Amino acid sequence: MTWQLRLAHLYPDHMNIYGDRGNIIALQQRCRWRGIACEVIPVGPGATIDWSDIDIAFFGGGQDSGQALIAEDFVERQGPALRAAIDAGLVMLAICGGYQLLGHYFLTHAGQRLPGIGALDVYTVGGKERLIGNVVVDVNPDISGAAFRLVGFENHSGRTYLGASVRPLGRVLVGHGNNGEDGTEGAVYRNTIGCYLHGSLLPKNPQLADHLIAMALRRRYGNVVRLAPLNDALELKAQQTMVERMLGKGRWRASRRKINQALNA
Amino acid sequence: MIDLRLLLAVAAGKSAGIASRMLRRGGGTTLPGVVAQRIDPQVLQKLTATLPRGVVLVSGTNGKTTTTRMIAAILADDGRTPLHNRAGANLMSGVTATALAGASLGGRTHAHIGLFETDEAAFPGIAAETAPRLVVLHNLFRDQLDRYGEVDTVAQGWRAALERLPATTTVLLNADDPAVAALGEGLSAKVRYYGLNDLRHASGAAAQIGDARFCRRCGAPYRYTALFYAHIGHYRCDSCGAMRPTPDYALERLDLHGTETTTLYLTFPGSAMEVHLPLPGLYNAINALAAIAACRELGVPASRIRATLERFDAAFGRIERVDAGGRPLLIALIKNPVGATETIRMLTDSLNVERSTKTLRGDTAAAETLQGNVSTGNIQPSTLLHLLILINDRYADGTDVSWLWDAEFERLAGHVAHATVGGTRAADMAVRLKYAGVEPERMTVADDPAEALDVALSRLPPGATLYALPTYTAMLDLRAELVRRRWARPFWED
């Protein structure tokens, strides 16, 4: 039997900043390499979609203008059905602007309250300064049953605060995370994950990509599903390189190289 | 009246430059500007006001260095060598340093005209100080979002700056970029447009990434009758009627000859021109179009423009050919998704040209054609690419490598013989290629640029060209290595 997954990509033309498209590429390729059929369904403004028919949903970040053009369509048209689907266990990844729109609201710096769909028990407050830079996150081991570290790049002005019915995706080892205050990054509710990690996130964090694929397959085909392992040497090297650089293990080597360069110059 | 503050600022700025060079703290391309501005914040305004023929500013995400260099070469050949920030320091401090270098201790500039390549985010400030007579705005794409912020923020800054320009200023805009063309509406300044009219260059598939696909006026999606790349093309908004302006300078026919040259046929008010440009690729043709339009607006005769462009050398590292110990090496800078995608397209299109020649003529004839082309240096004998991709994430490259996922490396699938991947983010690039469909067996990861160069050259079969695609600081690293091996001149002789 060929397994099949249907992947909904929310507003791909409007919400496509910071290479978030790489997450779709990663899910598609990791399915293809295992012989899992994966169909990507773009969900644009005005689209009608039966969320019960979707296995994985992805919602990326966008420019402010792009987000303004789709926010109302998303909240009004997709909001109620998507929230119900998330409550029923839809597997979803939302990043940056997409993450914020899954929350209750975004309070702008000017004091305007922009509604989200309230599927995640989080709210966001606009900040003056953007939080920008590389991030390393220690993932909460309860989430996929394994401990690992995510690497990514954050670039956001919103500060997101978590309510009682979500868990953080993990703890920030390097970077600002949700709000730069409480050391958390991301939020998890049932099978839905929101976070601020660009990079792209899934290609160089294959553990998370496979966690999403495995959850989606189990929902559709039951607990018998076991994912065939792939050769992730390159992916793990990309992940490990940044973990080591950001946590300082590589620092001595880097500074020694700089000293050598200075001596040779 | 003597302006003591200005004289002091000029003297201090110049001294800082001399001191910095003596202490070998780099070429001193920005420090004099920083020092002089501290003493007299209006130093740039005062110095550029003494230029009798005024100031020209060129900005845009991609192609501004090459376009500015083309204009500089044409003006120089026309007998009016401009004051030009040739070293590429294009922020307020760098432009100020350039003006200082070209000024006497008495605070007067030697040149007749100023020509400044201008950073996108720095453009509003520099325009306010220099009161330009001509502004060229080339395009606007996502680039180093960690530094510049979003494309819309840059566009808003440009719009506010253009609104302050008087009727004596000419603003030259790329008609094919909706984000840029929309800036021309309702300005006091005189507005002229340039654009590509040759629809053969429309790509069949919609580009993956566009930063201005939605009407700047009403937000509805544009309908494209032709899309050249990214969001560049012929567009209109069915909702409010906004559409691509008719270009005053129109590139009517453009013939691309692989990775070597291009031929341009263009029309403009009162005349037409044919140019054989010694640079490859669609984007270099558009750079030349912008340079031609700018120089016509400055009153340079068409024959002079053509003569200069036909023997133009590309800006350092933008497209550069190096003899690497008997093996041909072509270096093309990649720094953002649109530029990288266009460079990849140029490489794969050059293979397609060769392949279609083969299928059309049958193998024997194709072999002869190929042989002929190889001997004249037109086409490389390999049908698969040998690549050296070097990705750094230092400040000047942008510290966020997410952009690799917005560039269409998918175009390389099936066209790669071997790719050596290096730089501080080599592993990220290798992952990108793997997910783009390049088999890991065809890749070698070597972080160190010298080692990466060795690996790439050792994999290169006789007669094949190695295509090096570095980010900005990786290009500097590669260049330094080539100089060390005496395969290239040091760049300060450039």
C-alpha cells in the first residue's frame, strides 16, 4: 500500500518570506524518498477547503503588507474550521506571522488589536526593536519522545506570550525566542506547533520534519506506522555546525583561524 | 565667507584616511566620512554642492554596482570622469569619504559630476544631502532581511525621498519592476522609464518568489502577460487598472549568447542603438539598458555609449573569468535569491543551448559545431556543470542563510557533474542542493575556501569550466586565494 499525505500550504503567495518555502520542500522530499505520496494544496485568499481531508498544514511568515492582505480572509474564512481541525488533532506547523495568527490576537505597537483565530492559547505584543539572530532551542522531550536541539534564525518584532493550555516547543539556549523574557521558544497544542524559527527550519532539523510526517501518517493509517530511516548525514552536519558554533565549542577554532589570518596578512 | 567647520571636517577626514592607510587598517573607504561627518554633519551636502554638473545616484537590490560602473566608464570616455565610489562603499559614510577624497583642502571638489552607487536603505538620506540631478532606481528584491527589513519598508523610504525632489531632477525607473515603477506616480521630478520589450525572455513557469506580486495601489494580484524573473515583467492590475508604464528606453530585442556575450537592440526618444555587450545574462543586459538610459539623460552621444559598453569589464567578482593554472574559472557573485536564481538560469540555459544544437543537427554535426564553438571560446565542451559554491554568513553577506531556500537551485537538478560546497555555511548549502535534487554523491563539502578550490579543480575534467558561485565575503576569500596562487591580480589594482 502506498501511503498518501495531503499537505495544505496557507497563502503561499503572500506568506513566503525568509525562505519558509524550504519547509514545504523538506516535507515533500522526505516523503518522496520514502515512497510516500505527498500532494501540496495551495490555500489562497477566497479558497474553500475541507480541513478534515488535510494531513499536514503549513503557514509561513510574510511581509507586513502580505500579512495585512490575508489576515482578514484567514480569520473570517478559515478560522472556525481550522480551529476545529486543530482541536481534532490536525498536524500543523506555523512560523512567525503564521504562528501569531494562530494565537488570540496581535497588539500592535500603536495599540491596535488585530485578531487571530485563537487556536493556540498565545497572544502577541508588538515591540519596538526586532529580535534578530541565530537561535538554538533545546526541544522539550515530551513533544516527540526524543531530546534534540533545533537551529534556526529569528527575525520578529512581536513578543509572544504563552497561556496555560499550550506547552513551549523548547527552551532557548541561544537567541530571544518567544519574547526575549521567559526563555521559551514556540508553542505546542495537540499536534500543532507554532514558532519563530526560519532558516529554513525543517531541512536542517530532520527530527522535527519526521515528527510531523510520522504524526500525520499515524493519524491517517494508525499506530502501525514506522518511518523508514533516511541518510541524514548532511542535514545533521548543518544542524550540528550551528549548535557548536552558537554554543561556543567552535569558538576556539574560529578565533585561532582569525589569529592565523592576522599573522599571515 | 570661509566655512571653518567644513575646512576642519575635510582636514580631519582626510587625515583619518591617511592614518588608516598607514596603519593598514584597510583601504580607508568609510572612516574619513565618519570622522568628517562628526565635525560637520552637512559635509556631504556642502561638498557635492560644488560639483558643477551635479550628482547621479544609482540604487537597487541587484545590479547597481555594475550599472554604476558602466555609467562611470561611459562618462570617463566622454571626457568627464566622475567622482565615483568605485570601491563600493555605498552607505552615507562611504559616499562622504568618496567626496572627501575628491575634494581639495579648501573644500572644493575636483570632478565635474558625482556618481554614487547607493545602498537601498541609505538612499533617502544620501538623496536628501546630495540633491541629485538624476536618480536611477533599478529594482527591489528581498535581500538581507536581517539588515534591511522588508522590501516594503525600503520602498516607502524611496517614495518619501522621491517626493522631495524638484522638477529639475530626472528620475529613471525600471518599468518592469512594479514596486519601482509605482514610485513614479505624481512626482514633481521628471520621470522616465526603461524596460524590456522582448517577450521571448518570459519564463514559462511562474517564479517561485516575488516580492511585489500585488498591486501597489489596491492590493489585488497583478496579472502578468510576461514574467521575466521574480516579479519583473509586463503586468497590470485588473482591479484598479494600474499597469506597467510604457518605457521611454525600450530594449526591443535581446539575444543572449550563453555565458559569454549578449546583443541588445534598443529604441529611445529620437534614436535607436545596437550594442554587443561582452557580458552574459539577462540581468547584465538590463544593467546596460539602465546605464544607456542614464547616459542619454546626461547628454552623452549614442556612439560614445556604444563604444564604451562594447569593451566593458564587469565589476570585480560580479562576472569574472580567471585562468586557474590553465583551467578556466568563471566567478559569479551570488548574494540574494533573485540574483542567485538568475545566475543559475544563465548556467543551465547555456547548457540547453548546447543540447538543442545537438538534437537539431544530429550527433556528428553537433560534435563539429561544438568543436568550432569550443575553439572560438563560445561554448564549454561539458554538458554538465562543475560548480564551486561558497556560502558565508558574515555581516556583509547577511547573517541569515534562509535566502538559499528562496533561490531556485531546483533548476540545477540533472545538470550537475560535481558540486564542491564551501564557506562558513557549507553544510547548509549542501542540504539546499540535496533537497533541490542534486544527489549527495555529486557533492563534496569542504569548509575552507582554499581546500574547496583544490577539491573543485581536482574534479574538473580537461577542457571544462569551473563555475564558482560565492557570496560577497566568500568571493573576497576566493579572490585572496587566487591572488596567493598568482592566478589573479590583487583587487586594489582593479
